Amino acid sequence: MDMVPASAEPLLHPEQCQLRPSDHRRWWVLVAAALLLMLLVTVGPLHPMLFGVPQSEPVALILLTAAQEKGAVCLDGTPPGYHLQRGSDFYNWNKAYVRYCDGASFSGDAEGQAEDGTILHFRGLRIYQAVIDELMEKGLANATQAILTGCSAGGLATFVHCDDFSARFSHKVSVKCLVDAGFILDVKDISGQRSFRSLYGGVVHLQNVRQVLPKDCLTNKEPTECFFPAELIKSIHTPMFIVNSGYDPAQTVAEAVGDWHHGRTQGVKEVDCKYPCNPTCNSQSPL
């Protein structure tokens, strides 16, 4: 074995071990490329190709063309529609999503006319009935479990139609309702006005919502009051689960949002306050 003399030059000089500026750039390019490839493989378009995961496809819109004969049409007279997704990801659960196109939580049944002469169709109740009838024919009638659910305006529709939906099944079928952010409050907002009562009053009378409201409530109160969940829930017998924020800004900042939207003032009233901002939050009770 040949020995290298101690006085011989080292194989690599210290400066040779340092990366040149161009090498630094190449190194960072390689790192970035590796990270990009990792993203494409894990969550990007390469993921389904490499791992055989099918890409989700839009659920087709089914139009209720036959419902026009019954007058079950949207505000502009066009046919309503829904999306039906057969069970796969949720095993044997089928999901139906009904498009909202009537403006009164699927509760009205009337006809009106705009200032320009356009006919407006307030047929939400007929739309609800027509869609449920068609879904029953497509297999809903054979269900062993059924859930009616909705969010916001759809949540109010769930309050209105929960018992009617349940009544379409035999007593052996487990039927429940779930309301998400639909417990609209009949209370004063920060302007000191009952803005939602005014809004609902217009809807109730314009769209003839009275016919779906609880008869017990109508004997003692105005129809507008009976359209609020606090009254609707008193006559509901079907098991119901309600999800609602204890502090709902959409219902309590009406004046500030209205001023901003309509440009009535340059300033915005400060509504932030220490929790609980609403004193009723101290004594919340289950609904």
C-alpha cells in the first residue's frame, strides 16, 4: 500500500468544498421541484392517476318539468330542480339537494306581478310537494331512515315541513330533522327595530304563507309571528336537532350592514363587546 507523505497537498482544498452561488441556485431549484412534485402526488392532479382515486364529478341537476302542470315553478316560471346522489361514500345513504328558487323557504303559494308587468310565481310549497313526491317514487318510500335538513332559509323550511315529511312514512321508519342556522330570532337588533319581523311580514302576506303555519298559533297571534321558529317548534312532534350560533352576527348587525350596503353613512357603529355580548347568552337553555 502506498502512503501519502504528510507534506503532500490535500486532495480537496477547503474552498473547493464550498458551494458556488450558481450551485446554491441549482440546489434551491431542486428543493422547490421536489416540493412541487410532492404536492402534485399527494393533493394535486397526479394523485388520482398514481393511486387510482376517481375524481369527483358534479351531480347532475334534475329538472321537474312535469311539475309545471301543477304550477310548481320558480319565481320566473321556470321548472325547479334537485340533485340526487346515490349512496356510495355514505354506503347506502342517498342524498337529495333541492335548489332554492322561491324566496319563502318552500312555504308560499301565490302569484304576483312586478312593477314592469312581469308575473312572479310564489310556489315554494308546490315545489316542496312535487320534489318529495318524485323522490318517493324514486325509492325514498322504501327508506328505513330519513333525514330532512336545511341551512338558513332551508333551515326554516325544515321547521315548516318537518312533520309533513315524517307523515309520509310509516311509523316503523326512523325520521328526524336537522336545522342548521335556521332559528331566526324575532328580537330587536342594534337599531332597536324588529327588522326580521318586518321582513317576514312582507313574505308571509306576499306569498300566502299562512296555510302552512300552525293553526294553534294562528288563533292567538299574527301570521308573521307564527312564521318564526320559536313558534313553529311548539307544534313539531318529529325528533329535531338544531344547530345555531349563540351569537349570530347576521341577525344582530342589521343597521351597520344596511348602512354600509346602501351607503347611508360613512361611519360604522362599533358592535364589538366582551363575551357574552348578548346578555341572554348567560342563560341559554336547550331548545
